[in-house]
Amino acid sequence: MRIDIITVLPELLRSPFEASILKRAIDAKLVEIHFHNLRDYTSDNYKSIDDTQFGGGAGMVMMVEPIDKCISALKAERDYDEVIYMTPDGSTLNQGIANQLSLKENIIVLCGHYKGVDQRVRDHLITREISIGDFVLSGGELAAAVLCDAVIRLIPGVLGNETSALTDSFQDNLLAPPIYTKPRDYKGWKVPELLFSGNLPKIETWREEQAYLRTKERRPDLLGDDEH
């Protein structure tokens, strides 16, 4: 997979990709990450990529021309499955979206900034708009990093245990069940005895039941209206 990230602050984005799972994925050549500074695609002497909005109003708007030039330059080199714009009013990122995107080969991610982008970018250049929640950040860079992390960890070979991602919360519209490790008894706080039984079918049934109960308690919306 290749992910091209368009941003006005590439230095803000580098750190998440230089450690842990994302770094290992890049080093193993399971994913390529490329940052593109939008200021490199403007003909303005001051490298401006934003201006005031027509009709008045507070806040600067990212101009269509530099964004179009950058996306066009990338598309001239390869085909892209998605051109994603990170924006608070996009579809809320969830595990299903992450699963879908993990199957793609080439993705462009545009990080919004200031008041947002010229609407013509959204109308003519973007294929998908994604939000990481109902709140506003200073820019789309942190949201892009969250999206990339959620997607890259699902690529086969990225995680050490291939089944690990499949048992994460939300994979089956259920939250993950409780998990335990050593010590077996800490300050009288004990691990359920069943987990030491060696009876894998019973343990799996217990985990499924616990996942359902936790979801019903904390996120009943994931179960559907008939399960509330």
C-alpha cells in the first residue's frame, strides 16, 4: 500500500511514522508513506495556499489551485483508489471503514487547515470525506495520522500475530472482552478460573459472552435497536 499525505505541516506528521508498528510496517516495505508540502505547488511568490472567503466571514480558506496541482501531479504517476479529505463533517471513522481502506493499494489523504478547503476541491477532487469525531482540530494532520494507524495495522504482516487485529473491538460490532495477564492473583484481585482450565471452546464462549455484555452495557447502539 502507498499513502500520499498532502499537508501544509509535514513536520507535524513525521513523528507517528517513526516509531512502533507504523515504523516496522514501513521498514518491512508493507506500506509507503509520502508527505507532500502543499506550498510546493503554488505559483505565489509568498507560497500562499489560502485566502479570504468570498462573501465575507471569518477564517481563511485553502485555495483550489495548489491542491489541484498536487493531486494532478500524483495522479499523473499512478492510479489512486481514494482521495480522502479529513474534515469534521465527513463520515465518522469506524472499524468498517478502516477495513475497507486496508484493502486499497494507493490512497491520497488531504489534510484540511484554517477554515477548510474551497468547496470546489470537495466537489471535483475528493472521493471520500472522513472525520475522527465530532470536534474540531487545528488541522487535519493529527486526524490523518489516526486514520493511517487504523488502516496500516490491518495490512497482513504488519502485526506480529495475524489474528490480533481480527479480535479488536468493533470488528464484529462488539467491544473486546476483558483480558488478563500475570500475576494470577494481585492484591486479591483474581483472574477468572475458567481462563486456566485449558478448555478452549469454553473460554471462547466466555469471551463471546463477555464481549456481548460489555457492548450491551457501554455501546448498545452497536447491537441494533432490537438489542437495546
